[in-house]
Amino acid sequence: MLKNSKEKTKKIRCIFFGSCSGCGSRSSCSYDKCKVHLPAVQSQETWKTLIEVSLRQRLTTVYLFHGEDWQQSLLTLHLLFTETKKKINEGAVTNFVDASGTVNDKYTVVANGEMSDSVGVWENGYLDIPLAKAPESDVLQMDRNGIYYGSYTPGDSSYGDLDGDGQYEIVMLWSPSDAKDAATGGRTGKVYMDAYKLDGTQLWRIDMGYNIRAGQHDTQLNVADFDGDGRAEVMVRTADGTVDGQGNVIGDASKGETYENSWAALNGGKNLQGPLYVTCFDGTTGKALDTIDYFPNNTVGSNAASLTFGDDFGNRSERYNSTIAYIDGQSPSAVFARGYYFGKGISNLTDVQVPLHTALRTAS
């Protein structure tokens, strides 16, 4: 079971991948401009995740991660050679452009007397992460070239320190070629969720099952250290037949053994009658730590809940959103929403052991 540990004090990190998330700056940004970075909140990142470097047009941009006490700390950037260190910047900054940087340089940061591990330059401006073999589809598709089985491509992704080693891991979805919008009926292939270390080591794979449809409105990734133990968890919407990273089935396994036996088969590929859940998975193993009912949920055996959203085929009700918010100013919560256009149900979860802290229905 997950419980927040509010006794632990952790640092927020200013995370840049191309531009500042607060002001959009790509070259110079400070906390003075980006007040969004100021609260002292719980974060899964550690001091060792300090810099990322890329080389573009011979300008090396160094992105710095540091704590909320940056105004009181001395942040020094060193350019490392084989035997010597060259100080190239000193002061509280969140990124730095080394105009004379080369592909062979290495960088490190010193803050409050602690030096980070050195990192090299990404010569092409990006990092290649090899993925495991793509899942195999069991859904037949047809076009002018004939009938064939569908395929999978990498879809949405997020990141977090899943194992507490101070380095980010990647959580990503495999999207089938027959993924569909909520406005469209029909069966889709299953969605799979993978976790990888930056060297391509696969940590786990989760099978979302036949009752979670493939589409842009269906599975949003919430990756954060929800329980304050220094390791990120993954929280998403699940259903009967979802299989965690250790092979454990969530809910009623009989409703996920085949598509024909699934809840989704009752309504043309959309799960309008079966129970929905929120599950929190362990970031290191993919094991389901806890599962609770989703809000607003379906009425089991009836599409009555879906009808309340204003149509009879799940166009409005089957649009799901979620995000992470620091509602109490310290600890991450996952916020889930269901429905567009006619009404929306919203809930927030600080952890999945405690009942929903907030549950409301809007008319927007």
C-alpha cells in the first residue's frame, strides 16, 4: 500500500529538455522568471541527475538540475579535460551555453561542495535508446494491399527515476496501427507499457488488456514518486484483464482472456459496461502495488454511466485525461478526468490506498 511520507524533505529539479517548461526559454532562464519552479516540493530526482548536454552548431547547451535553495548555493560548472578542470561558469543559473564547446568535452557541476558525475556531449543532439521487440498484434486489418495483422510503433512516453539510482528511466506506450479516436467504433489492438533504462535495459512490460482501448484519449502516463521513497511509481487507468509487469492479472481475469469474452466486445470495442480502476505500479518491477475503483466508473453490466455524458456510443465518455499536480504544495497527486463536451468527472489521488480526496462533476 502507498502512503505519503511527508517527513522527508526533497528538492525540486528544474528540468529542461530543449526549453524551460515555465517560460519557454531556450537560452537563458532563471527562477526569477519562472516562479513555477520555486515551491519546495517532493521530487524523485537526486543530485546525481544534474546535467544533460547536446551539441548544436558548435554551441554546447548545458541544462542544470538543482534544488529550490539555489539562491543560497554556489553552483559552479566545470569543463573537464583528461587531467584538469576548467571553470566556465559560476552562479545560480539553470542552463548555460558554452560557445567553444566541442563533441569531446565533458561537463560536471559543483553545488554546495558536492560534484556531480561528468557527462559527455550528445553529438547528434539526441540519445538513441534501443527498445525491446515490439508486441505482436492479434488483430487483422485490411486495406488496398490486402489483409494483414497490425503492427506496433512507439507512442507516448514519460520519465522518472524508477529505481532510485539518480538516473532517469523512460516509460513508454506501444501503440497499435489500428488505434482509434473515441468518436470511432471498432476493436483495437491492445496497448502495452514498457519501462527502460537509458542504455536500453528493459525493466518490465505491462499488458493493458482488451478492456483498455488504444487511442489518444485512453492511457495517460503519470510517473512520479507518489509515496516519497525516492523511487517513482506509475499510475494509470486499468480494467479487468490488465496484466502487471510480474504477470499478475488485475480484476476479473475471465474478462481479459480473449477479446470475445471482454467487456469491450459488448459495445463495439469500447468498455462501456465493465469496471474501471486506477492502479499504481512499482517503477522498478512493474508490479501492481494497489488498485482502486475509477471515478466516475461504469455501471457494471449496463452502459447507463456512459449515457449520462450525452451520447449512446461512448464518444464523450471515452475521453480520459490525467496529470500530476502538487495539490498540497509538497507531494505529487495524480488527477484523473473523464468526458468531454457535455460533462466531466474529475478526481485526484494522493496515493491509491486513501479514498479519492476530491470527486466532482462539472457541466463543462
